[in-house]
Amino acid sequence: MTTDILSLKELCSYLKVSKQVAYKLVQRGKIPSFKLGRQLRFRKSKVDAWIDKGERERSQKAKKRNNSHARH
């Protein structure tokens, strides 16, 4: 059975980050999470959407930066 819910350990493995980095992302409200009892959980589909959103935003910023350089 495959589940869409990741534990903190699974999230760290999926994103290839340390627990400290994951906790900072949660504390700053950067990554979507929820608590199950006292433990953090992450819906993989929402984490994937968060990654996609960040990629789109970086791409848009790069395009704007390139367009402003091209005008000068």
C-alpha cells in the first residue's frame, strides 16, 4: 500500500535535507504540514505542489531578470 502521507524522516529522505532544515521550513511556514497528535506529517502531493510552485516562481524571476538586462 502506497500512502500520500510522509513522516518527518521520510520527508527528509525525499527532499534530501536534514531534520534541522525541515524543521526550519515548517517553523517559517514554508512547507505544507500538519500534526498527527504531536508528530509532523506531510502530504506528498502538497509537497510536490510546493516544489513545483517554487520552480515556477524562480523561473519567472529569472525571465524578468533576463528581460531587464536585455533592455540595457
